[in-house]
Amino acid sequence: MSSAARRTTSESTKSTLAPQPTSSARSHFLPAVVEREINRLENITSVRVLSTGGEIDEIHVIAPRKAAPKKIVRNIETLLLVRFGVRVDHRRVSIVQVDDAPEALPHRNRPRLERLTHADGVVRLSLAVEDTVISGEAQVTAENGELEASGRAVIHATEQFLASPGTLRLLASRILEMSEHRVALVLIHWCDANYDEFLLGASFVQDDPLNAMAQATLDAINHHLAQVTAQD
């Protein structure tokens, strides 16, 4: 075999063995999870992420007029790359700035899960808001299992915090397998004299599914809660 032929064969073999990029090698994420992370950034009042699953199509942001739009976009681009491995073109981020956009409630002031127990057919938990601790509980029934009880216990505590019983209703709770990850999902209806909205929350399941469902319920509630408390 000539040297030219050997060289061609060798190059062909290297090309075959080398890893080839494929269109299926995409990042998978939930828009609700991305929205939760973006909402933690400075000067974000509200955000909606539109996605086809592996790509982010559009990001719509409401921010105070005093905020610098370019900085908001850069922060979002960095967050998506570091946390989700996703690169997004800045032209896919649209920002609306308004004078009366409420300041988001600082993350440290939002209800956070402190403790959760399940005993004697009752899920009990404590939520902390700064120095205040609020307890909530929900009965586990044959119709409504442990996971739903965990979400309803969060709702019970939140409604005490708002002093508005009956405002929140848990419509559905699920744990799904997504790209080798277990994800807790919850759908909540927030309805009172001023609001009528459906809220979606998500949280990765680490060790305890009940804890994950409680976190998903908080995820659904917290950003909307920030806007409500900012307007009060």
C-alpha cells in the first residue's frame, strides 16, 4: 500500500472514531425551573420563558425602569450558561421597563422550608419568613396521597401567612422522570378578589420526594407572592 493510501486510510479512521456532534445532544430543562433561577437575579420583577424543551425560544422580562437592560441581559446569559449549559442569543431576550414595576421581595424574605415530617397520616411542616415561623399540615387520605398532602401543607402555611384561607388550591402533583432526573411538578390555582392565576412549580427530587414536592409548591407560590407582598 502506498504512503498516500495509508495516510488516507488513517485519516478516515480518525474521522470515524472522533466524537461527532449530533442534534440530539441537547440540554433538557423545565421552563419553570429556568424562570425560578432568573427571578433570583437583581432587578427582575417578572419573567416568562418560552421553550421547545431543548432550546430557549424567547425570554420575556419585566424590570424597573431604573435597571440597565444590557446588564440584565448579560446576567441572564451568564446564568443560563453556568447553571444549565445553555447559550442564548441576546436577541431572544426582550425587556419591558415600567415605572411602577414592584420590587421583587428579596429571596431571603420569601417563605422557605425549615422542617417537614410525616407521621400518623399527617404531613406537618414549618416555613420560615425572616424571624417568623409558620406551621402547616395536611391529612394523607386514600384519595390524596403523601405527595399531595405535602403540597397542601405548604398551602396551609402560606394561607396563614397571607391571612387569606381558601386563596390557593392544589390542582395536580406529579413526579416525573426527565432525562435521568426525577422532577417534582405541581400546579396551583391562586384565586382571590385581585388574582386569578395558574402557577407551575418544579423541584428536583434529591432524597425525599415529600420534601421535593413541598419545594415545588413553594417554587410555584414564591414569585407571585413576591409581587403580592410588594403591592401591599
